[in-house]
Amino acid sequence: MSYPTDSALVVDDTGTAERLASGVVGLGLVTFVFSLLGLTQIVTEETAILGVGLYDFLAVGLLLMGVATVGLGVGSRVGVFNTTPDATPGAVTAALFGLGGFVVAGLLASQLLGFGTLGWLAVASLIGGVTFVGVALAPEDIGSTLPPGLAAIVVGLLIVGGILTPAFAWEPEGFSATLTGSMAIPLALSVTSLVTMWAGAKAYEGYGSTGRQTAAYLLVGINAVAIIAVLVGLLLFIASKGVGPAFQGFSLVPFEWPFVTNGYSFRPEVINGVFPAIVGTIWLVIGAVITGVPIAVAAAVFLTEYAEQGRFVGAVEIATNGLWSTPSVVYGLFGYAFLVPRLGGSTSLLTGMLVLGFMLLPLCLITSREAIKAVPDEYRDASAALGVSQWETIKSVVLPAAMPGILTGVILGVGRIAGETAPILLVMAGGLRDDAPNVLGSFEFTSAPPFVANDALLQSAPALPYQLYATITAGVSAENATEFGWATAFILLLVVLSFYAIGIFSRLYFRRRLNS
Amino acid sequence: MTETTTQDTDRSETAGASSDSQTRSQPGAGTESTPETWTDYEFEGEPKMAVSGLDVYYGDDQALDDISIEIPEKSVTALIGPSGCGKSTFLRCLNRMNDRIRGANVDGTVTFEGKNIYQEALDLVELRKRVGMVFQAPNPFPKSIRDNVAYGPRKHGKVRTDFLAKLTGRDDSEREDEIVERSLKQAALWDEVKDRLDDNALGLSGGQQQRLCIARCLAVDPEVILMDEPASALDPIATAKIEDLIEDLAEDYTVVIVTHNMQQAARISDQTAVFLTGGELVEYGDTDQVFEDPQSQRVEDYITGKFG
């Protein structure tokens, strides 16, 4: 143990402790990545490196990590390593480790040693309590390294010793799910490696506040990277399933992309496509934006610039937030019960547009209000002092300055509604079709009010998300329904991403106009 | 008193007060009862703006207490005093910017060329066109330099450069260019920005931004320019430029300036009004006289730094 009275301001020697700790963190990262791959079944227990099973490899690594971590803690305590630990790792750490001890001991006692309910509860509580008290009372170096190190050693030994094998299966009573060894092993590996890395990162900086900061950075960083990895994994998964069928018959010169340019013709010799559904989705989004966004922005202007901040505004705010969290199927039901009977009596593209417009309204209202509130009052004062009326000020100063924020709301909202299925199911429901809705070409002028008619708007039209649902789940007769569905999902993803791209570029344009 | 709103002000009283002789003194209701105030100031000509019996409340707090003052035309009037004494509030009464502050209650009369500006029939847009304002912190719009200067004339319909105007051949682009050039020259900014009129105004330095704000104010041809500590956020060189500019402006415009900086007031102003804590106007007179021979002991203490 060493508590130096004069801590060095500059520490540049890379000692044994630092090397050991970075080894722990590096090994931990490798174990963590592979165990995540194991959880997603990309690698399995059959994967072997140099004739040795992958999990055995990882388990040996975990064992080494555990030993090194314990060594780091004890070394710091007995004064081998020059560190600056605090008096205690803190109550939160103690509580979490106590909980971890409870879970590990409980699982070991009930699953391996075969204790009854009372028995494993007693063992788990004992171990958990001892861990909690021990960690809470121990100095920081011991308290934050011993529990993770020991856990890593135990898990490593279980796997290496052949006790926790892929053949292991646990069926918790009351659950119909089974935890098999091929899931349990990577799960145990990932959790223990993560906690041990945390301890290693603390040890690397010699504990204390720098140690805690580095350890926290490590966890937060891994978290961020893991989320991005999940996202990318998801996209790649859909792409890998969908690209094949979506690009069937694709050629660049002459340009042919049957899946995108064909309708669904029910003829075996033609490649079926989703063109009508793409057009339907685009019309839906355009219609929803035209209905929802102007009302939302106008309401936001009124609530922020004109209305007295009081009960009325508060009530509107609560109503808006409520609307935003209303499930989409409720919107659909409203459209089905209220709009459909009033707009031609059958499901139609127009009702779909209106319902999605209502869904877009609350989010756009909330974000537009925030954007308008964020415009500095100096602009309004300057404009008023020049003798410019309030409405002119809003039009030519406030709204342009709030535009990027307003567009952010529109982008988010469009992302939500473009993939919405439930309301479409109720108010628009168009099946597999060969022809796209011809909205522009269907406008007709009539001699009687309302002087304009549009058949395409009043007929049901297909949309990508609904078509996806229909082909995969509802068993609408289609050959290769699953492949067709994956390809549809891929195209839906592309369409939504292109809406995002349009939104982001227009936001960039407005932002540049404000700043350059 | 707090119940009285601006609409209740008796206008006939003002009309009587401002139809006096050429050279006039401002007795001020409190002169005899409270001998600590010296606000008589005699000058030639009609006052451009006259204030009498002005009380301002923010909720229950009184910010200004019975202020009476007359501001001569084409001169620089400095308002000085410690923080929180109400000089900015007073300034904002002169173009009714206080209307924009919730809970502000103005009582009394303020006349502009003999007309009460706190009457219901007043056209706020017209008033603020003729009584312009420059704020403490530079506040250009996030637009190009040209758009900033031309903002007022465009919004007032004095120049039309939009698509429709171009289509119908009533394009005022040349006139707009003239206004922009004249205003920027008056604000001593033309030489620095003439090659980049279409750049964003936020790219200018703080001093340039403030002169741009002055140019923006000048572009609508005001008669009175109110300045609320226009140089307090600027460095000494930019401040010197603004001060030179104010002295030049006083040849054509009536300038009323609030400042914390007593040397600045002494350098640039023709007459000085000293506000002291509690929202009272304690002394008003010729700048040299106020600074060299103040009649009030409190003002002398304030100016010599014995009391902040």
C-alpha cells in the first residue's frame, strides 16, 4: 500500500502496473467483442482457433485477466505499485458488486450445487452481503479489483473446467424460455469481461479521481460503440437478406431495376416489384407533411409569440405531449371511425395522408416551439426598434432563424410516419398491385363544388410498410413471400433514409444561410 | 398610482405645457418641495422630446419617480447614473420599447414634437421609425450586411426589390444601394465592408457589428437616435470610433445616450442628466456645468467617485 503525501505532478514511467492493467483492458476488449459475436450467433461454440474451442480460449484469457486484476489490487495494497487510491470505492460500487455477488452465488448454488430455494437464497444473501460490506469498507484499490477479479476467475474456471458447457441448459421455473449454454457462456463472458475492464482501467490510472474518470470513459465509450455496432449490424442484416432479391434482374446499361420499377403483376414470367408501394409511400409522406407541418408551425408561432404564457399554453402543451405519445393504432382507429365515413366511405390515400399528418403534428409543434423559443430576443427587439410590425418580424427574422430547428422536427417526424403500419392498415390498406396511384394525373375539374376531383386520392393505395406486413405475416399469396418481404424491407429502409437525406441537406442549407 | 395606465394620462395638460414661450425653463413639480433636484435647463428652440411627470413601475417596483426633462434638437444628451437607477428604463420610454416588457406600467406624458406618444391613437411603427434605437450589445440579424441595413426600408415598403417588383419593372435596387451606401458611410463602416456586402453580418467584429446596427438604424431616417450604452461591450479603439460617430451624428440627429462611463459623457454630450438610485432625476443641465460645478452634493459625490 502506498498513499504518497506528495503525489507526482507528471507521471511518465510506464511501470509494471500500467502494462498489466493495459493487458487486462486489451484482453477484456477482445473477450467482449467475441462474446457479443457469440450472443448474435455469428461465432458459436464450434468455432475453433488452432484446434481449441473459441470459448475455451476466451475463458483462459478471462482467467488471466482475473488473476492480473487481483494482482493489481493486492500489489497496490501492499505497496508494490505506486498508486493513489481513495479510502473507499463508494456506496454505489459496493451495492452493484453486492448485487453481482448475490446473482453469481445464487446461480452457482442453485444450478451447480443443486441447493433448494431456501439454501440458495441463504448462500446468495450471505455472499452478496459480505461483498457489499467488504467492498464498502475496503480501500478503493482492493474494493474495486478483488470482486471483478474473483468473478472473472470463477467464470473462467467454470468454462475451462467443462462445468459450463454448450450442453448446459437452464429452464427457470415459470418461464417458458430456456437458457442454453451457447447463450449463457457468451453472456457470462461479456458481463465479467466488461466489469474486469472497468477495474483494469481504474488500476491503470492508479485509482483516485483520474482512475474513476478513465474507467467511466471506458464504459461510456464501449456503450456508444456497441450501440453503433448494433445499428450497423441491423442495417447489414437487412441488407444481406434483402439485396439479393431486390437486385434480381438489375442492370445498369440499359438501366433496369425490375424490383423497383415493376408492379406486382401475379404473372410468373415477370419479376414482381414494389413500384406502386414506393409511389404510395412517397405520396403519403408528402401529403402528411403538407397537412401537418404548416399547422404545427403556425400553432408554434401563436403559442410562442402571441399567446400569454399561462394556463392555456400549459394545457396545450400537455395535450401536445399526450398526442405525441398516443399509440399510432389509435390514430388509425380515429381515421377509420371519423375520416373514412366522411371521405368517400372507403379506405383511401387521402385518409392515410390526413391521419399521418395528425401524427406528424405534435412532434413538429413541440420542436418548432423549442426552435422559436431559442431565437434570441435581441433579434425581436432590434426589429421592433426599427418600427417593423410583429408579424413582419416573425416572417423575416424569427422563422428563418428557427428554420433549422423546425426542419429537425420534420425529419424526425417523417422518419416515424414513413414506416408506420398500424394506421395504414386501418385507413388505407392497399394490397399488392400492378399500377401505381396516379395522383397528379387524376386531378379533374368539375362544374359543381368543390370544382376539383381526384380519384386516385380517394382510392386505396399500397404503401411499403403495409405491404411488408401483408406479404410476410398475413400470407397474402405471393411466391417467395419471405424473400419478397426482405427486399421490400430493404427498399423501405432506402426510402426512409432518402427522406432523412433530403431533410438533412435542407437543414444544412438553412444553417449555412444563417451563418456564412 | 399603479392602477393608472398610460391611457389615463391627461393630454390637455401636456398640450398646455408644451405651448410655452421660446426659451423655457422646466420647473418640475418636485423642485420646491425637494430642493435636492436641479433639473432646470434652459435652451434655445423647441424641445424635440419632452417628458413630464413620468413614473414607471415594474409590477410593484417603482423604476422611475416623477421624471420631467426636455431634450433639445440636434444635440447629444447623456444619461448617467449608477446601475439600476432607471436610465435605461427612461430611454426605453422614449420609443415605447417598454411596451414589450411584461408588467411594465408607464404613467406620465412623453411628447415627441409636441405630440403625446402615450396615447391610444399613436402609430407605434411610425414612432419607432422616427425614434430609432441602438442596443447595448450589437444585435445584427443573421443575414448579409446589405440585408441588415436594408431591412428597415424594405419592411416599410420604401424600397421594393422582390421578384414581383422586378417583374413589374418597379425594381428599387439602385435606391436600395444608395440607402445602404449612405447609411454605412454615415456609420463610418462603408470602407471596411464595401467589398463584402453580401457576407453574413455575424462575421464582423464586435465594433463593426455595433456600427452596422447604427447604420441599420440610420437607414430608416430617424430623427432621434436612442443609444443604450452602445460602447460598453467594445474595446477602447472601437469605442473611440463610436464616440466620433456620435459627435458627427449630432449635426443631423437628436441623440440620447445612456452611458456608465462618465468621461464618455463629458467628452461627447452637450447636456447631461444624472439619475441616482431610486429612479430620480437629480440634476440636468449643460454638460460642462454638471461636471465642473454640480449643484447637488449627491451628484458631486457621484461624479467625483465618492459614491457609486
